[in-house]
Amino acid sequence: MPAHKVKIILNPNADLGRAWRSASDFRPIVDEFGGADWSGTVYPTHAVELARQAAEDGYELVISAGGDGTVHEVINGLMQLSPERRPRLGVLPMGSGNDFAHAIGMDAQPAIAMRQILSGKPRRIDIGKLEDSHGRVEYWDNTVGIGFDATVTIRSRKFTYLRGFVIYFLAVLQTVILNHDAAHLNISTDEEQWEEDTLMLVLCNGAREGGGFYVQPQARNNDGILHYTGIRRVSRPMMMRLIPEVMSGTHGRFSQVRMGQFQRMQIESDRSLPIHIDGEIFAGFGVDVRQLSLDIMPNALEVMV
């Protein structure tokens, strides 16, 4: 049975606005399990505020109804509370990629996922923490993309007439053609140190991003470890060769790919870096971010699965 007080935070614009139209379908299910209070987001980062307020108001379960961006904001709201005051998290997949929902085992059908949330059991997951040289701090649940795949995320925003995996695939092709740049990165972790020209670096708490790219097949969000996958400077034809391998998670066999694990990481770059966090743009074109610090917060949050 669900917690005594349940808050559902709905992003009505998720999945190109379809989330708003389908939300009423879940009311009978919610009422069957005792009901819930609903709030809708109306501007970027609104879900952060709504989730924090829900926690402060004593809600014991906060359900994110939207895509990966909505989950990201809700988690950033919940993480502002002390561990003993954080509500449990439910994830209702209603976005384009739904990678975090996939990682915790939620059914792709929202109606089934809602029943999973309200009748399931809690499981603790790890949360990542990122800070840049300007003092900005964000928490993340799935992936941080630096370079190539951050540019893919920025470009994917332009495909407003499509949905799902095809958005990211077309954005990948555009990025290969138009933004094939490699920054020189100096990276140090609690286990190793290296520097090289890097086309793409993805830091992973989960295995998948972009709705179907298995960037780090070994990543699990409950093992106390973060993983990374990096692709050094390669030609455009080689990058095109690697893309289907990333989709299937077999890219680790190539010498141009570097993979490993860490609990703490420091990154310094010779140029500004495009960065996404859980599919949300942290640093876009024209934003000067060259240094990052990342670490893991083990068992930081309970999710209903």
C-alpha cells in the first residue's frame, strides 16, 4: 500500500504535451490506492520547488510524472532535505527517453508503472553530486554527458515534432557532421589519473541514456560506484562506426574507448564544455565551464519499485 501522504508532480509538457492529456487516465488507479494530491509544473525547475515543498509538508511519497528531466528536478528538490526527512520517490515514465525509469525496472506503460509505485516496495539507490568552478551544485540520478553527447542533447531539443529514440539518433548524426570537436581533458579519480583529447565523456550511475544508448552496461545505481565511458579523438567515420556499438553496449572492445569506475572525479578542460545532466542542459553553447568535481552519495534515496 502507498505511504499515508502522496504527492504527484506532473510535467504536462512531457512527451510533446501528451502527458497532460493522459494524466486523467491514472486517477482511478490512484484513488484505488487511497488517493493523492496533484501539482503541475509551469516553468523550468518548478519541479525542484514542488518536490522540496512536498517534503517539507510531510509527504511520504513523491511521484515524478514526466520524463527524465522531471525526475532530475524532483530528485534535486528531495535532496535538499536531510536524509531522515526525504520522502520516497516514485517514477511514472511519461517522457521521450525514460532512461532512469528503465534503470529501476519501471514498466514502460504508465498505468502499469503507477500500480508498481503504489503497491511496490522501496529500494535504496545511489545519487551523484556535481559541482562546477562557479559553485553550482546539482544532483544526478543517471548520467552526466560531457562533449559529444551533451551536444546531442542540445540538438535533440530542435526535433519537436518527433518522439522517442529517433530524436536522439537524428541528433547524433547532426553532431557527428557539425560538432566533431575534442577537448583536452585532465581527469583524476580516486583510482587513476590521465589526460587526452576526448570527444565524449559520460559519467554513469545507470547503464542507458538517450532512450537506447547503452553507454556503460556495467553501471548500476545501487552498487556504491559510478562508472565512466570516454571516447578519445577519432575520425568522423570511426565515430559512425562506434555509434551502433554504443547502442548495443559493445563499444568497450575498441581501443579508442576508455571505461572504468570511480567514487570521486575531478575534470579540467582546455576549453568550455557542453554538459548535460540526466538529459537537462547544465552548460550549453556560450557558457564557460571548464572544471567539474563529481562524487557519489551511496544509498541516498529510496525509490518505489
